Amino acid sequence: MRNYAYYPGCSLKAGSKHYEESILPVFKELGTPLEEMEDWNCCGATAYFSVDNDMAAAICGRNLSIAEKTERDILAPCLGCYLTMKKNNHFLQSGEEKAKKILKDLKETGCEYKGTIKVFHPLEFLTNEYGLDKVKEKVQRPLTNLKVACYYGCQLVRPYTDFDDPDYPVTLDNLMEAIGAKAVDYSSKTRCCGGSLAGTMEDVGVGLNYVLLKEANKKGADAIVTICPLCQLNVEMTQGKIVKKYKDVEKIPVLYFSQLMGLALGISKDDLGFSRSFIPLDNLWEKLETGGKK
Amino acid sequence: MEIQKKVTFEEELDHQFMDEVRESSFSEEISRCIQCGTCSSSCPMAEYMDYSPRKIIAMIKAGFKDDVLKSFTPWLCSSCYTCQVRCPSNIKITDIMYTLKRKSVDANVYPAKLPPPALAKEMHNIIAKNGRNSELWVVLYMYLRLKDPIGPLKMTSTGLNLLKTGRMSLKKEKIKNTKQLHALLKAVSEESE
């Protein structure tokens, strides 16, 4: 098995603490504990690409170099971090004149990067490396009765489509089925939540996330399952305004896949960050029957 | 009432614009756009844009530099890459939108009252300084830049929810080796000039 440097990114340390709070115990339970990368810097997200492309590549190069020094690939649970670093990694290895210059700058400032590192998302690791059969073996408490809408967002499968289908991916659905839940046929699974626009432009956030919520309601999902901090926040925070504006939808919880995995692996629900949900989880516990107990 | 010219005349077009965009987007294929509209019909943000992605590509090809760089469209691209993976001519549309954002920042013609460019600039600044982003501070700086006191009020309910669930942090995050980061960014900016 490969060695991984866990790259939390800024979100998992702030607004999306419950992603980290659930992914760390889950990976420990799976026997592959995550170790945080030393002195990582922010990936730059969409902001750096919008202002300065060379700097965007340089700051990601610093992270790649840190990982390379410890001979570990990067594991990034946030899709913003995942794609930004994957894209810049691609660029730094492209042989373009500009990329060569940046590699030289990296070397001169003590961040030499030879180009040996790959960037992975936990879902990719679980599917292709760890294996869903092994996950299934570890399940203590299958989430029978729970219907989930698997929401992938965009950055995992686009523009690099080497991991799953860009329009209709299935890996998260497979993972949810492996832990005993029922994945509904969620046709909005890769439709955009608005990214950072959802927070700064209210109409956009409400409009886009209404479509996501309505489709999940229509398919009878008890919860929407996410793999990205920004998706989780957007789909969750816009629901208050959505139900005020549109009368044909109901609020449902938006959870991280790692929180549900944790439950299935037998970890106490008190140790998986469920208290950080904006939306009450009573229906969820009722549905899970055993979920309320430790 | 003042009457304004709405038409761009031939002599105001910039015929080098397409090549400029092509180079900085690493997207050779832009000239091969067949105007099929797959991008616009795939775009979740098209309904909010002043020009749809298909129109923007046509305008780049025709040399409407000024109109394109002042447009809201690039800044309303949420970077979901749907257009890019669906384009039958393999045009890197999302990357082109990023190029347009950068060009409008460089030329200082970006829509200054729109939140996305303000957010990008503030996030860029805070990361260049501290090496990490601090969500709350970036949002506050963005509203200061926009001189918009109403904006934060609109976010009150989300703010309260974040506070209640312990998901809001006032701390300014910082990496240990900021010196190295600053040296790196300095080296990069010097060479790109």
C-alpha cells in the first residue's frame, strides 16, 4: 500500500471541522491512520488561478515538495484542494517553459520538487486501493433502512476523468451500499452547488441548491452525502432560505461520507462530529434505529 | 437623456485577442469552436451571466476584447468544468474563463462591485501573507473592499449557525515557514515580469 500525507486544507480546520473529526477515526478504524503533513500551506483554491497562475502553481509546488521529502503521496479530502493540487501538479510536470521556471524558483527557495508525487482523494483510496470488500468486512452496524443521495459535486471527476465518470459517477454510491445504506438514483449528483459563489451571491446559492434539494426529496433520500466541504456547507446553509422561497421542498441533513462510515464501523456517534449539523438529525436516528445508541 | 453607442465598430476590435487568450490558457483549440452551444446548455451559471459561454468564445474569436474583459461572465464561472468535459472540440473553456479573470485583473477592468473578484483578491492576499486562508476574515475583507455593509447582514443566519455548531473561527491561521513562502512568491513574480 502507498504512503499518504494527509492534507486537511483550510476548511477541515475551520468551517468543516466535522469532516476531519470523522475522517480521522474512520481511517484509524480501517487500520490506515492518517498523519498530517508538516507545515502545509493553503492550495490557493480558485482564487489563485483567478489572479496569478504562476503563483498558483508555486504554492501548490511547495506542498508537493513537502510530501515528496517524506516520500508520501497526498491525500486531500477537500475537493477544492484535491483538484487545485492535481491540476498544478499536472502543470509542473508538463515541461512548459513557465513550469520549468517555477520548478527552478521552488528549488532555489528550498522546496525542490522532482515530480514524483500524486494527489488522491479518500474516495479514490477506498475504492481503488483499500477495496470495498475490505470495508464491508469491517462493518459492525450496517446502515440498513437509510436512503442516501450521493452528491459528488464537480471537482472529483472533472476535468480529469481518470477516476470515475464525469457525469454519472458511481464510486460513492458503491461505498454507501458497502456500508449497508441504499443509494438512490440521484440525477443531480454532479450538478454544481455554486462553489464560492453560493456564499457571496445569495440568489445563485439558493437557485442552484434548490435543484439539488428538490431532486433528493423527490427520490426519497433521508440525507445527502457529500465528499467536499464546500458542497456540504452550500447544500446545508442554503436550505433555510430555500424552504422559505419554495414551498415544495423539505430540509434534509447533509452529511460527510466519513460520518456515515464511522457509524457503520461501530464508532460512537458522539465522536463523529454530528453535533455540527445545522439541520436536526432526529429523523436520521429514528431511521437508523440503532443509531441513537452507543 | 444621453444616447450611448451600443455597437462595437470594426476598428475597435482586437484581432490579437484570441491568440493572447489561447496562449495563456494552454488551449490551442479555441479557433475550432463550432458554436454548438453545448457549453452554454451545460452551464449551471449561464442564466446569471451577461454573455453565455458560447457567446464569450465567439466574442474572443472576433476580437471583442474590451466587452469580454468587462463582462461578468468569467467571474460567474463556478469552475465546475462541465462545459470543458463536454465540449466536442475539446476547448478548455473553464481554463479560458480563468485566463479572462486574470486578464481583467491585470487590466484593472474587472467588475469591481461584484463579490467574486473581490473575494479572489482578498484570498490571494491573505494566503500570500500567512500561507493559509481564514474563512471569516476573507469574507470580512471582501465586504470592506466592496464597501458593502449590507452583505454581512445577509449572511447572519449562516454566521449564527456556524457559531452555534462551533464551526466559526476568529483565529488567523498561519504557516510556520512564512519566510520561505514569501521568498518563493517573490522569486515567481520577479521572473514572470
